[in-house]
Amino acid sequence: MRDMSVPSRLPLAVGIGYKSRHYADLLADPGPVGWLEIHAENYMGDGGRPIAQLRALAERFPISVHGVGLSIGGERPLDRDHLNRLRHLCDWLDPASFSEHLAWSTHDTGYLNDLLPLPYTDATLARVGAHIGQVQDVLGRRMLLENPSTYLAFDETTMEEVDFLSELARRTGCGLLLDINNVFVSATNQGTDARAYIDAFPLSHVGEVHLGGHDADVDDTGRPLLIDSHGCAVVDPVWALYRYTIAQSGPRPTLIEWDTDVPAFATLRAEAARADAILSPVTA
Amino acid sequence: MHRQSSFTDAVLDPDRAAPGGVNDGFGGPAGKRFDVYRNNVVVSLTEALETGFPVLRKLVGDAFFKAMAGVFVRAHPPASPRLQLYGQRLPGFLASFPPVAHLPYLPDIARLELGLRQSYHAADAAPLDVGGLDPDAMLALKPLVAPATLVVQSRYPIFAIWRANTDSTAPGPAAGAQDILITRPGFDPAPHLLPRGGVALARLLKGRISLAEAMAATLAAEPEADISALLSLFIASGALTLERKDP
């Protein structure tokens, strides 16, 4: 019997963000990789290689469906067509988890393909909460909501991000996806303490943890400006923050994300092994 | 309330100031921190076009393609998060983009690359197999055009242009109109030069008529067509199927 306090059917193991170029290597020798995460929008076609590969992978690995385009934080109503495509995917695949972002990406002009930021106010809370409820109703499953990387702040914000996420989880019953790299990026960009964020985070709601790489820059005043790029290895301070988090939360399904400048599978497998070395002793 | 309108406008217009109501987290202007979003949007959508239109990119060069994509993505962001469909409006954009007015075949190359991607993601269907059938039985079949089969028509030699830019040993294009049949017998779409009468045959076969009827009607419309060569192409390339499309 698994630990019922973890709000996810994913195994308490390390997964990777799946890239089609790794298909053969992954099946030949997955190493410590125990599950896979896919981006929902890449598997909304009618057939062909993407769907065939996903069907084959789902026979070998638990799958997490991670949406990047639902625009849950959008001021507009959710796109019903897109929500129905998500339902179709989740219906035939029956993934171990579905997750999306605390962000918006679509407005009247179109889909902007980035995770855009939200002010943390009562109005935003009401809107996002209603959208999460709608998603969970349509999909017929509990979802996980991911904390964002933030680069700027809104004048009208009245709540801390942690409190905002806690309240969403309380209102909607959704679980949370804790992206450790996003915590580090946001804390660095805002001059706050990443460990204090973890201390305040409702860890019992966390169904999955993300680890990824970021780029480093500086803003107009010379302050550090980290950018969530998923284009390089996880840095040491993020590994330390992961270790710190897991020591408090207990084991959580943990994902290595690497979406741009995608390396050879062996590099990804080595990152997975590094996470596994932290996760396994806690799981045992 | 409509904060996301001004945010969107500023993300898509590099000449605008950052939207009101945002700051750098320390009480100062957002400045470069807002530019992170501007950059993410334009760079990621440009990369989606680079992935989707490799031959177009080769024809105009990397630097020009990037600059052109920057103009296009700001004017026509995707209508949906399914980026594999992004660029439906690129042929029309290219047809009225003055810097490429001297390359009038570019819109058709863009249509061809859109067609290849559409085919890649289309529903699966087993290709029509006529092995073991006698000619009369074969001609009585009423096949379907496979979901991954598409026709692209052009006044320009787009098949030769496409081949010359994907296969370095292919001969260079000569002047003339070329139509293309895209088929996907397995997982990889392939374009085929579609001889005279092929467009008519493909259209007729969508009416779910027998191969014999389709051949006769094609010849009536295009008396010069080499109908047996056309039929061989449609069958050998996997353009046809007996399966019903998935609902």
C-alpha cells in the first residue's frame, strides 16, 4: 500500500521529461528512470509516430501528462476545445498524473507560448480556483498545480505566493507540483529566502517535484536575474534545496526537466541518478 | 480586470513600454525583467517555425528567416496551444511580405511543409494492399483516401525545389508547375511528384467510388493522363486505404 498522503499515482521514483529523440535509448536502458512526463500539447494529433510512441511507452512506464497551454490563470474563459482535447488524451492514456501551471498564456490575440505571471489577489484567486474546478470536473480527476518562476512583481499583489497556492489547494482540492528550480529562481530574483518558501509551503499537498536548469543574467540595476530555461544541468544550490525539501516532505515523485538544448540520453540519465541518490534513501 | 490585454500588447510590441502595474520586486521599474517574457514569447515561437519550415528556412537563410519570423509571430501568434499546427497563416503572410516578393514560390513551399506536418500527425490507416487480387477485383474496390494523404498544387516547380533542398544529389529545379501528393504509409510523410490527372484522381477518390469509375472519370477530365501510372503511384505510395477513419 502506497503512502496515501502523497496526492499522486506516480511512483516515488525519479522521472524524466520525455523527448522523442531518446525513445530507443530509453527503452534499451532507462537506468533509474521510473516514469515519464510528456507535454500534453505534443500528443493531441490523431495518430502517427507521436501517438504510437506514447502508447508503447505507456506499456513500460507510468506517465505524467503535463499541460503547458491551458492558461489556467487567463482572464478569458478556458478554451473548451483545448480542455476537450486534454480530456480525450487523459481518457485513452489514463495517466498517473495530470498537472498544469499557475500562469496564463492565451489572450484575445492568441496563444503566446510562455508561462505569464499573475498578481496574487482575491480576484485572481477566485478566477483561478474556478478554472481549476472546471478542469477537474471535465477531466474527472484531481490535478496538480505548479508554482511559477517569476521575474517581476505586481503592484496590486496582496498575498504571498505560498499562501495563494495553499488557499487554491484548500478551495479546489487540487494537489501541488513543487518546482524546486522555480522556487530558487523566484527567490533569487526577488531577494527572498528559498528555504523560508519551502518551510511555508504546504508540503502535504505536493504530488510531484520538478528539478531543472536555469540561465543567469542581471537586471537593469545589476541584481541577479535568473531565467527558467530548462536548457542545462540542475545547479548545486537547487540540488541542496531539493535535499532540504525531501527531508521535510518525505519522498515525492521527482522529475528532471530538460527542454531546450536537449542533451544525449546518458546525460539525462546521469541527472536522474543524482536525484535518485537523494530520493532513494528517503524512500527506503 | 483587463490587465492581460495590456500585458499581451506590450509582450508583442518591442517599442512599447512595460505595462503599468508591474515592478522589479524592489519598487523600481520592471525594465529588463519584463523583456524576459517578450524574449521567451518571440524566441519560442520563432523556434516552432524553424522546426516546422526547415526548407523555407534554408531557402531564405537563417538570419532572414529569424527576422521574418519575428515579424510574423508578433502579427499572428498561434490560435491554439497545439504548436505543431502553427504557421497556417504563413503562406498568406509570405505572399504579401514585400522583402520576398521576388520569390513567389515561397508560399507554396510553406504550404508543402504545412502539409507534411499535417500528414505526420494524421490518423493511422493501413495502406490499401492489392496483393493477390485479380485486376477486376482490384478495380472494383472502393478505397478511401488515407487521412495522412494530401495534395499540394503549385504554379511553381515546388517538388524539385523541395528535393534540391533536402537531398544534395537531387537535380536543380527547372521552370514549370508541379503538383505534389503527400502520403504516409508508415510514420514518415513523403512527397511525390503528381503527374497530370493526379489532382483529379485524388479528388474523385474522395467520393468513395470504385477504382474503375475513378480511372474513367479522370481520363474524361484529363485525356492525356497516364492513368495506369497514376494508379500505380497512388497504390504504391500508400495514398489509399480500406479502413474507415477513426471517429
